Amino acid sequence: MSLSITPVIPAGSLSGSIQPSLLSSDGGLLLRPWAADDAAVLQGAFEDAAIRRWSLRRMTSRAEAQEWIAAADHQWQTERAAQWAVVPADGGEILGRVALRRMDLFHGLADCAYWVLPHARGSGVAPRSLVALSNWALKETGFHRLELAHSDRNAASCKVAAKAGFALEGVRRSALRHPDGWHDMHLHARIQGDV
């Protein structure tokens, strides 16, 4: 049986090339694929209370961090997800992470995720990185819709989403279980054609 629509992004469009590095529009940030020698920083990120508060993932060893980095490369090759480390464009230590998760190339959909390390918070790293990622995904790669969901208790993520041009579409009631119980989730989205 055939389908009445064609894929928004043909299979193999991403995995047919290496994962690109992306530059923020102001030229100050570089989003680059994670490297094996980033494992210590990645493990340390999950020791931060704020990252632990909002992330369901736990990473307790360097081996787990190395496995996560290897899995990120595999996710790119299988076109399921893409992960980037955020660093200063002129070099320096990792500032944070942005990602496209649950990529659905057929329908042109993906979820965005991010976190910023404590030393880089308050400097616009999250919204600038998210704009760079979403511009690449929507304008260059051909995704039609990017979604971003966060706990309604996470005011900082709500501000990041708004600054990055992700419109608030509503609340998904009792949608995600955190260690402290069920949270309502704000749903934001950016689609092709949004500014």
C-alpha cells in the first residue's frame, strides 16, 4: 500500500553526511558534536542540582558519559536524534547542550532540549543556542515543526523558549513524572515561517 504524502525530509538526508557544527547568529557560540574527551564535563553536568532537577536522566560515571556520547553519534547515523555541545566560538570550555530528540523525518517533526552549565547561566547561552539549532533545523534541513516541552514549574525554560521564538501552545496536564511526582508540561513550538 502506498501513502498519499511523501516524506518531509527523505531518509538518509542527515546520516549521509557528518553532523555539522553550527554557529550562533551573533557568531559567539559554536554548537559542535560531542567528542569522546567531553565525558568528564558531561558527567559533571549531571552533578549540578538544577540539571538534575529538570532532567530525568542520571549519569553517575565516566563510563556512562562515554556510552552516552557514543550513543549520540549512533543516533545521528540512524536519524533519531542529534546532540550538540555548546562552546564559545573562539574556543574554551563547554557551556551547555542543545539537542533534537525524537526526530521524525517523515513528518518533519522533532523535540528540542537544552541545558546550560552553572558558570554560563544568565548570559543568553540557552536562547542563542536554541535559535541556532532551530534555524538550522527549520531553514536548512527542512523540518516543519519543532516542539519544546518543560515543566510548568520551570520558569527559566519558559523564558528561554519565548526568547528563542517558540510560541506557547498550551499545557499538557500531568504529562511527565519527575522524582517529586507528576508535572504539567508547557508545550511550545516553532514552525517553518515563524520569525
